[in-house]
Amino acid sequence: MAKVLKKVVVVPVRTIDSVDGIPQIQKKRVAAYCRVSTDSEEQKESYTNQVNYYTSHIYNNAEWEMGEIYADEGITGTNTKNRTQFNRMIQDARNGKIDLILVKSISRFSRNTLDLLKYVRELKGLGVAVLFERENINTLDTTGEVLLTILSSLAQDESRNISENSRWGILRGFQNGKVFCNTTRFLGYDKDEHGELVINEQEAEIVRRIYEEYLDGKSYQAIADGLMRDQIKTATGGDTWWDSSITLILTNEKYYGALLQQKTVTVDFLTHKRIKNRGQEQQYLIEDNHEPIVSKEMFDSVQKEKDRRARLKGNVIGDRKKYSSKYPLSSKVFCGCCGANFKRRTWNSNNPSKKVVWQCRTYVNEGKEVCDAKSVDEQGLQNAFVRVFNRMYENKEAFIQTLKANIESVLTKRAGQEPLLEIARHIEQFKSDLKGLVNLKLRNQIDEAVYNEENVRISGELNELRQQKILLEKDNDRKTQIKDRVDEMIQVLSLRQDVLIQFDDNLFNALVEKITILSPAHFIFTMKSGLNIDEILD
């Protein structure tokens, strides 16, 4: 058979308005996203310039059709929760209104690696490209995601550095006596034009009344009831006073003229989550910072009275939150057979033989075929705790010595700061190496295979070091928590003046982490120090 000579004809791009009767999009619908993270004048100017630049840039491209400029002003890039315009842009892309999104740089789009990849991949699935101009990355290109992953990690690290630098600046302010204090929901004080605290005399009278009534013997709730009865407004203008609000006023050092800085700390630079500072970071007490509403002597008298009342109730650690469950044993009793928690049940509730018991949740819900644990009498559990506590109390000197020895043993096994610092140094070195590798890639100064091999190696080393750091930090935190719990137990036993006659729910909650039921007559009390104590009923 004679060989057929094939002829190739190039079919040019069609510029007509429709193909086979189906309307075609002739131009790309192009949008742009802009963001600045603060409200400073310099940043506002940058924000305006970004908007003007993209408006002009899109209009001047004959192949583009102007979509919309989405712009968030004064918003952080570490998460997308409050970025209204960003979220609107993503929704418009889902609705098929956008073909291409222009962004100045990766950090303008997101400083959170997970968020960035999540949205870029979603947009890619929708056929929408994102063009990062500074890095020259088009997300629809085959190499786009590899470079994007690396560069977004660097952007996230930059955000971490910014957070740490900001925190350093705030700490320097604390050390120099600079005041960081919000007076919006703060009864008794306002701020003057220089940012200094000044007394609001009308509100200050309410504060003095609260302190005086507490020292006169009134409870938190009685004080709150009196304020509501006299129709006195709260700091926010509300009508309802809570006992917790009274507690906060009676423990706020600002009322005697001092100012404690860094009461809370940020634990995640991405989510900006803050928690109460319980000693994990330094605090700074500024004495004589402003004019007091009550004297230091009155403030100290209130704290002593709070401790006195707490000891009378058996709550020797002070006015910490009471056990919030409905019953003292709730969430504390667990099955030794299946591990499920026990639930409280009342038998024969309408007759004289009424009895309160605790039963395994698995047994109640799924039957004895799954778990055959027997019910336990509540009074028996409470009596068992009384006996456990009295044994500890009667031998408290030896018991406390054992606790101290155990905690010393635990603390000597802590990693300390040196291993953490060493890991941190290695992490910074690998991050620097990775950044250098990326720069070589961007300048086309490294072979693709060598680049991929080195990228995998360095990224793996970084991940391993970060995991080691997390494990060390978790171990140190766990051991610190054990120490705090042991210290609390020692304080409870030291301040107790006599054995228990009957069950005390405050004391139980202060000491016991959980009770494991092995049988209706055999329990294991796990104390908050981690110590296990067997109790077998006669």
C-alpha cells in the first residue's frame, strides 16, 4: 500500500461571537484583590494606590473585561474570617463571574498556608486562575502549586515574625511603663486626651459601694441584687448585675491605682486566639499608675476576706470557679470495663425507697451484652471519698513529702530551654536554606531535579524539627500542669484543720480527677497529681 502523505491544516482561533450557535466569551473577566492590614495613613495610601493601579491595568488590556476590584482595608491576612471582600470574591468566582484574579503578592492574598492552598485549589477546580504578580506565579500553570506552597510557607513565617516583633514592641512598652488598657467596659475610669486613666466619679461611687458592702459581710449575689434593686446600670449600660461581675471588680488591681499588664497572651499568631496568662509569660505590675478609687489597704482587706470565706467553704485555693456540673460526681466516674463515663440515675423516685445510683452509659444505652458493669450507690461513692481523704489527712506529713519527692523527680526530667533553643536555631537555618533555594529557582540558577531533591530534603528536616519542638513543649507543659496540681493538693492538705465528717463537694473537686469503677465495692481514685488510690468497701 502506498504511503499516504498527511497534510496538517492549522485552524485559527475563531473571533466570531458564537460557535455552533453557542455564545462564546471573547474576553477574560478579570478581577483584582487588594488588602492592607492596618489603618495607618501610609497603609491607606498603599491601599488607594493598589485599587487605582488595578483599575487602570485591567482597562488597558484589550483582552480583558473589567470585573470588580475587591479590597479589604485594615484587615489581617492570617485568616479569612473577617475579610468581607475576599469572601465575596470567592463566592462570585463560584457563581461563574470571574476568569482571572490579579493579586500583588502571595502575602496580600493570605499569610496562612492552609487557607491559601485551600482557596487556590478551589479556584483552580472552577477554572479560575490567580496571578501573583510579584512572584510571577499563575496558579493554572503546572509548576504554579509547587512554588506557591514554598513561597506561601515563607509568607506565613514572615507573618509569624511580624507577630513576634509586634509582641516584642508591646513587651518593651510594658517594661517602660507604657499603658495598654481598654476602658470601654471598665467601671469607674475613662481616658483623657493623653491616654491616661482618670476617675469617672459617678461610676467610682458604685465601685466604692461594692467594696464597702463586701467588707460589711454581703455576698456577691446580695451586692448584685442590691444594685439591681436600686436600678444602677452596669459598665455597659445594662440592667443585670451578675455575681461574676462583682467578683471581677473586687479583684481588679486598677481600683487601688496599680496596673497589671499582659493578663492574657496570644497562643496562635494565625487565629489570634488569646488565653488567660496563668504564669506562662511574664507580667508587669505598674504601681501608682493612676489615681485610685479605693485604698490599697481596702483592696488587701477584700482579698483577705475572700480567702477567709473560701476556707470556710472548703474552697482553700481561693475563689476559683466552682464545679460547674449539676452534680459533684458528674464527668468524674468512669467504667473500669468499657471506659465510658457513668450517669446519675434515680430509682423509685416517687416512693420512700428512693435510691440514687451511678450506672455505665454503655450499659444503659446498649445493654449488658456490650458492658455488664453494675450500678454503684452514690452514697457509697461519697463515703469512699471521705475515707480516702481522711487517710491522706491522718498521714499528711508523710503524704506531702511523697508528693514533693514525686514532683521533684518529674521536674528533673523536663527538657529545659536549651534543647528548645537548639531546635529553634536549626529551624531558622533550614528556613534560610529553603529561602535561598527558592531564590535560585526563581532566577533559573538551579537544575530542576536538584531543586526538587533539595526541596524535599530541607522540607522534611524542617517538619521533623517542628514536630520535635512541639513534643518537647507539650512534655514541659504537661509536667508544669502536674506540678501545679501537686502544689494545689499540698495546699489543700496543709490548710485543712480536721478530718472530714461528711462528703464535701468543693474538696472533692479540688482533689479528684476521676474515679474508676472496677466493681460496686472496688474503686480507684485518681487524684489531680496523677496518684491512684484504691478503695475497697467492706
